[in-house]
Amino acid sequence: MLKRALLPSALVVSLFGCVTDVDDVEPDEEPIVDVDVDDGEMPDVPGQPSTSIDGEEVSETLAACAVTIAKARELMITDLAVVEDPVRTKWTGKLDTQSDGAWHFGRLMTEMAGANNAQTFVKSWLNTWAANQTLNGQVVDARPISRVLAAWPKLANGNLDLTKPPMRLLAIVNRFDLRGAGNAGEGRFVFGVLDRSGNPTSFTIILEYKLPAATAAAVQKWADDWHALGALAPTSVEYRNKLQAITRRFSKRDAFPGRPNGSAISQVRTNEIALAAPWELREFHLTTTGQLRLATLALTPAHDARVDHDGTPLLAQFMTDNAAAIKAQTHTVPATFGGQPFAGAHVLNNIDFWSAPGIIDSQLRFRFSLNTCNGCHGAETNTGFLHINPRAAGQKASLSGFLTGVTVSDPITGVSRTLNDLQRRANGLKAFLCAP
């Protein structure tokens, strides 16, 4: 049952308009409410939910701590000196120099491919859109990925030229707040897909890597290194050298031995309406053979024209059975529930929210809905599909109000909630750094 929220037009953010400069949102301890979902695309893999309580409360001890978090330099990096760095966002096709293409889509995918042929690895992944996919009892319809392939320059032999992908870097993101066993959270690259003329399209790709950390000391080092960026200007050589050293640790080949391809990649996520309507969100994991393939969504049940658990007694039962975990933001959505395929193989987004019959606990409904892909990218946050928007060359990516601060009305009860996820993340990093 698809439910489109009737949002004021001013709240449905234009894909390329309403530029919000994150540098302008730097209060140290601004009170915030509740929540954490992904900065870019979709909630995390089972057992690694994208929710976190870091920074939800600001104690007197934290308020007295002298540490200051520079969000635009430590957490959400969109400065043009970084995303248009003339060396790191270009690539010659070689792997012998660390700075050459360090933040370039083609090099990142080549490193992710490990020993596999990189061109074949990338094209095989893209071709998953070319045919219907069956996953968890659901059929995910093909979409015309040929539009992206047509915009991608080719070599003389017809292969994709990985040095010239139709992708533009939008942001580098620190998700230290998602740390768990064996890792210090995630590091992310967010890209926008371009058309043949180099113009931004309504299609984003996010590469989400685990930050390997086997010890408490390793976790501390990640926190210290991210925080050290705050004292430097992104325009400085020192800043970009330090940021490159950080990103290299999680994006390089064999960054996480023992995982497929030795890669630290956790998931790749996409959010687009450039191929077909409506907006669609997909998630991909590396298989044991080292290929990127479609995976179920961690915190989003099936929700399309064929299989839809929104508004159903089955969803009400799941929410009731898991109420404590949902409200604590520690739940996962299983592949099956009640004898039926439950986790979504993809999700279509029409500015939706989730509800279920008999669920009158507003906080329970909100927490569950917010942590779904389409709830987060829709009515629960008053977001027009994307939290980090595609950009033209020479322009910074605009950010959603959910990230920078917005007051939202509950789509059912009308109760107001103030959301500011970057400030919550900043509070959480500060609390970690200030801990005795």
C-alpha cells in the first residue's frame, strides 16, 4: 500500500536547487532529537544497522569538554578543493602512485575488484539492471542501464574506459558513529552519475567501506585521525594529504584481508529516477566469488507493486514482536517473517512513510519508518529523495534538512520533531574524544 505524504512544495527539495553550505551549520552543542539514518542511500547490512545513539544527548560533562568538531572538515566533506582535487579525482589508470585517482570512481572500483578484471567487474555489476532479478521471492524489474553505459567513454576494443567514468564525486563521509565489533564505523564516497554531456542526472552511487579496527587502540586512531582534519583548511595540501591517508586505509586493495577481494567495502547503494520512474533504491554486496550483486535491504521490508508489507497485519506483528529493539534502533529486518519473504529486494520511493494497523505508539512507528530506505528519503524527514544532491562542476553538493537541521511534522500525528543528524554525529564523536 503506497502512501504519498502531502508535503508543502517548499519542503520537497529540488534536486539541484536550495544549496545548503554545511560550513554554515557549525553550532557546537545544538540540541537535537532522536535519530540516525544514512547520509546517502539506504540502511546497512543485517547485523550492522545504520542506526546509532551517538550524540543524541549532550551531558554537562560533554558540554564542558573543550573539543570542537568541524563538521564540514571531519564528517561531511563537500569542499570543492577536495571533490575537485585535480590529482585525486582524476586517474591515469595506473596503481603505482597513491595520490593518482585516490578519490576517482574508476580507481576505487578497480581496487575493489581485487584480482578480478576491473572492467569486467564494473560492467557485470551495471548489467544487473539490464535484466529482471529475482531475490528473496521478489522480482526486481530491469531498468535501462544502457543510458549510463552509453555515456561511458570506451576504449578502442569497446571496453569501458575506467579512467573516464560518467561519475562526479559529491562528498567523502565519515561515519564513525556506526562503529561495531571489528570496525570503527564506515568511510564513504558519494558519486553522482552524469549524462553524455557531463551534466548531473538524478542518480547517485555510494561506496560504503568498513574502517578496519581490531583493537580499541585502532578505533581510537581512526577517531583521532578524522578529528585532526578539523584543524586544517581543505584548501591546504596538508589537509588533502591527511584525508588521502585516511581514505587509502579503507579503500585500497587488500584493506581487509579475509573478506571478498580483500576489500573493506560493506555495501554499494544506488538511488535513482534517471533510468525509470519512480525513484528506486538498490543495495549490492560482494559475493564469495568477488562480484557485486543485488542484496536485500537491511531495514526495509518488501514494498512494491507485487509484494508490499506496508500497512499490513504482518508488519504490525513484526513491529509488536520487536518493539523494544525498534525503539532502541537495534533491530534488523529478516529475510523472512511469518512464513513469507519479508526483507525488500529493492524499494520504490514515492515520498512514503510506513504504518501498520493497531500500532498506536507514535515513537515505535516513527523509528521503524525512519530507518527504512523510503521513509528516510521521504515523508519522515521531509526529504525530496536525496540527502546529498548531484552537482554541476564548480558547485558544492547541497544537503538535506535532515542532515543540517529541520523541524518535521509526523505524517500521522502531526507532532513536531527536530532533526539534525550531522550535529548528532558531531556530538557523538566529541563524546568519544572527550571520554576519560
